[in-house]
Amino acid sequence: MVSPLLLLSGIGMMLVAIIAVLYWKRKTKTALRYFLYGSALWVVAILAKIAMNLTVTGPLYYILRDSYSEAVFISLLGLYVGLQTGLFESGLSYIAVLKTKLRKINFNEAVAFGIGFGALEAFLLGLASFISILTLMLIPELELQLSPDQLLQLSMSGWVIAASIVERLATIFIHIFASVLVIYSVRSGKINFLVISILYKTLVDGMIPLLTNYIEFTAIGILLIEVPIIILAMAGFFGTKWLKKLFTKIARVSAKKRTVVKLPRRKRRR
């Protein structure tokens, strides 16, 4: 019997998304469109990844699995998954920002962009979780079709609820940092910030195959999986505060350029 408490997992993830948007909008008075821009880019990145998975990932998966040992295969798979995320999410965001008016947005708007990117993901995952649990509650016979790992997950309601909510909150901080890096790269003209964003996203998603393959799904296992994600989220939080200072410098330089008074040219004497 599925515990009704598991509904809190999906509800919690959706609340994380909603609260993040409402908090930043109220705190900074940033226009809603910047959150929507981030959400739109998330959709574009996900569609690109789906297209990649339908055409390239499947054949590549079997080639790597049949050609290398398990350890090498998992490592290469993690690198592939990570780079796919980094290039599509940060790379496509860079192109979109560079080619539109987003290239002129300020720090608060850049953070809103990152929140929108992560909030839509959190909300949709939460909604999917809520619908799945509710369906299992209404149609218990579906439990017979679940794998042993899925049944084990359902039996650990408390840990699963906490882990899913904490992970979504952490992931929003990760998306914020990666997005602000991209936008600062455009604003400053320094491509190395884009590279950092891509590598950061690569590390985040690239470690997932390793963690899920070598760590058992137990209470301790869930904790071990969440720890590196939380650490990367904390790095993203402090990294974003550092980027705020860099945005401030750009704003000061721009303000000085706007206030420069052009002296009128002297008329030539005939």
C-alpha cells in the first residue's frame, strides 16, 4: 500500500519552485518575463537533449557498454551525460542571451532567469511525482508492475520526501549560478565564464551515473547521493554572490560611460 505521505514529495518540489519565484520577484521587483525567459530556455534545452537521446544516445550507450569494462563504461557514460547537459543548457543559453536583448540584463534579472530555468524543472518533476503517487493510490494493482527498486523507494517515504525536496532546492541554486555565469560571460565578453558554466553543469549531471550505479538505495545511500549535490549547490550560492560583485563593476563602468559629457567642437574661423 502506497503511503499518502509520498504525495508531500511532489507537493514539496512544486512549492520549492513557486516560493523561489515569488521570493525573488518580491525581493527585487524583477519583471516576470525574465523568469519566463529562463523557463523557455529550459524547455529548448530539454527538447534538444530528447532529440539527442532519440538519435545518438542509444547506439552510443551500447557501443560503450560492449567495448569497455564496467568502471570505464560508467565513467564515459557520466562524461557524456554531463557534457550533454552542460553544452545544451549553458551553451544554448549563451547563444540566446548573446543574440537577444537579454545580453543587457542586470544581476537581479540574471538570477531571475536562472530561477525560471530551475523552477520549471522542479515544478514539472514535482507534478509528475504527485500524479504518479496519486495514480498508485487510486489503482493499487499497478504496484505489481513496479521493479524491486521502485517498491523499495516507495517504502522509504520519509527519506524520499526529504531528499527530493532538498535536491530540488539545491538544483535551483545550481541553475542560478550556471545561468548567471553564462550571462556574465556575455556581458563581459569573457568566454572563460561560459566554459566554467559548462564544466559546472557537466560535473553536476556527470556524477549521477557513478552515484546511482555504485551506491545502494538505502537511507544512508540516499544521504550519500545528496551530499555532493548539496556541496555543489553551496558552491553555486557563494559563486553567485561573487558574480554579483562583478556585475556591480560592469554597472559602474556603464554608468560612467553614459555620464561622459562630450564637449562641443569649436567652430573653425574663416
